[in-house]
Amino acid sequence: MATSPTFRSTAATLRRRRQGPEQTSLTLFPTAARHGTCEQPSDASAPPEPVPTESESPLRKKPATELVGIARLAASSLRADAKRGTEYFLLPVKSILNRCDSENVPFRWTVNPYRGCEFGCKYCYARYTHEYMDIDGGEFESKIYVKKDAGALVDRDLSTEKIWGEHIAIGTATDPYQPAEREFGGTRAILEKMVQREGLSLSITTKSDQVVRDIDLLRRIAERSSITVNMSITTVRARLARLLEPRAPRPDLRLEAVRKLREAGISAGVLAMPVLPGITDSEEDLDSLARGARDAGAQWLAGRVLFLMPASLRQFMPFLDKKFPKLSKQYHEWYGRFQNVPETYRQEIAARVEKVRRKYELGTRTRTDESRAWKSPQMQLVWQGEERNEPDEIERGSPSSREIGKPSRIAGSYFVHRTAACARRETETRVRFHHASLAAMSMRVPDWESGRGSAGSAGPRAKS
């Protein structure tokens, strides 16, 4: 076990400035602020930025006895290892599957084997998740919490009826193939349990070429379930990628991983997320990325503009002020007030992504074989062999039998239609009501031989 690293304090938290009215006339950022495009690939990994010690962390103020929930569990977690300036802790959890009720994502269930991510992406939106544990978001890449017993817990979670027919997204907040995976293997343990299941709808999002290690499991899962891999790539320029994502694999290694996945028959595509204004948003940058995705055999390309939550804003803005000073004013005007860019700019970037997508004949969504995704057998009890005409339900948005499990276009990806689960529960309620009605009727069938109705009889009496 490596010795405990020595941490140094970072710059003070950024104070957001008050701005004037929202800018209405938008212009693209100056190209002079961009890094050069002539880089040579480098295998070296930059060390993470120094972080404050526990006593210096602005959010770690309460003693463990006063903490509750996940914060208390994190405070009591044992440190398992420390290397590369990062500490690893074993986090006891009750479940691996997390329910997501946000309307901004097209899935209900997520899996994140780790809390914190060692890749240390400067723009990472998920830094706020460390604050739930009473830990500053600046320590997101230096304090990694490994969820204990991931395999056994997900095996139990997958047995519950509530997730049947639902899409499960792996790697929505932290990367499932970050360096900690080599040490602890949480993601592989989860996939080994998913291999044993049938009819799952799964997706994996990662920045790491380490995903090819599990091609054997992915192929076995694809035989019985639906699974796709989204490779996140912000730029194909190696030096710029190293600056933005200090410890993530090089872009060319990620594209090579896409090629290997496609050769193995695994559905895979590229997510240009986030698109950073003035840094990775030019037509040249997006064209290079789309061309690389096409050459690697990617099936789709999707992009989304940078969004910064407060915890991310505090880390990203000092970095931007130092590395991209010419962009500082515009970023502060946009993100300092609204944490996002104006709608007109988002539409412009969406048009650019659409242009290169069409140019290189890339899809807009993941292509999955939903025929292998689970469908409730209760559906057949109600709808099999008959056409139903229920305009009232159609107007309310309830899907017909042909729509259940049908992929929908949301956020550039194919996922099981979110209303499928609602329709399934509605159908199961109808079936239970139908069965209850039959049972009630059977208890009231008259005794035709005696001429009396028997409330306790199970049907007509046999003739003597």
C-alpha cells in the first residue's frame, strides 16, 4: 500500500459576479483562444491538481456523529488504498441500482460503482455528488469511494419486479472504467451478474478504453439482452484533451476502443459531450471528431453543450481564467448567472452536430435490439390477439401494445420508452382486478341443484 499523499491547498472558491441583462446578440468565440492542432500522442498521465486536506475542506465541518445518510457512511468508510495522489475508500451501500426521477434523462435507473472519478475532468458536472457526503467538490478526483459488494447487491436488485422492462444506464455520474476499476473490479462484478439475466436493457457510458477488457461479458449479455456502449470524446486533439481531462485515456485510444467493440458486434457510438464554447465547438473540431467516429465504425454521434452546476462552476472557472483568459468574460456572463448557455447558442451547436453527422452518415441514436429486452407477460393476457381502440388512453399518452418497449428518441439515444413501465403497471392492475372479479363471481355462483345461492361455494355442485 502506498503512503498517504501530501496535499496542498488550492485557490479560493470562485465568487460569482452579478451581471447585467442577458446577452441577446451572440457571436462565436475567438479562434485565437484555442490551442494548436498539431500535437503528438503522449502516454504520460498528468498528475491531479492538488486538493485541500480534510481539515481544510470547506464542507467537512461536522463530526461523524452529527452526519446522517450517505455522509455518515462516507465518514465511517475505511481507506483501502492511496496512490497517484488519490485515496480510495470502501463505501457500504444498501443498493447498486439508483432510482432517477429526473425528467431531463430518458431512463429511470442508473448504476455508478464508484463515487468520485479519478479522471478529474475540469468540467465534470457530477462534482456536486461529493457534497452529499459532506465533502467538497474539489476532492471529487482525489477521494474515490468504492461501493462494497457490488456484484451481490446488483444480483439482488435485478431480482426486483420494479426494474423489469426499465432501461438501466451504467456510468451516468462517474466513469465505470476509471483507474479504480483495475484495482477493485466493481464494474466487472456487476456485468458478471447481468450476464446471468435475460431481457435487460442496458447502456454503458465511459471515457476509457478499458471497456474492451469486458468484451467477453458484453458479447454474452448482448446474446440475451440489449446493450450499447457510449464513448465520450470531447476532442480528438490530444494536448487539449489532456488539459481538459487530465487522467482520461487519449482520444485515439477511445476511438480504437470503439473500433474493437464494433468488431466484436457490440453496438457503440460517440458522445461529443460536453461541447465547450470557444474551445471544442468549431466546425473544424466537430468535423474531425465525426470523421474519427465514422472511421472507427461508430453507429451514432450526439452532442450537448457544457452545463455547469455550482459545485462544478467553482472548480472550472478558475481553470478557465488561467488557461483561456480570452474566454473568461463570456463564460462569466453565461454561466455565472444561468449555469448554462442561451438557447440560440445551443441551437447553433445542435445544427453543427447535425451537419457533420449527416456528412459522415452517422446515426442520431443508439441502435439496440429491443427484441431481447424484457416485456411483461401480463401484456399478452390483455392485448394478445385483439386490437384495442381506446382513444381516451391514446390522448393521455398511454402507449398501445405495439409501443411498449419501443425505443424513443430522447437526448440522441435509444432507450426503452419511459411510459412502458407505467403502462405495464396499469395493465397488471387491470389483470389483478379481473382476477379479483372472477374470484368474487365464483363465490356467488348459485347452487342450481338446490336452488340456493352459496356464498362460500367455488362453483356449481356436481350432481349426486
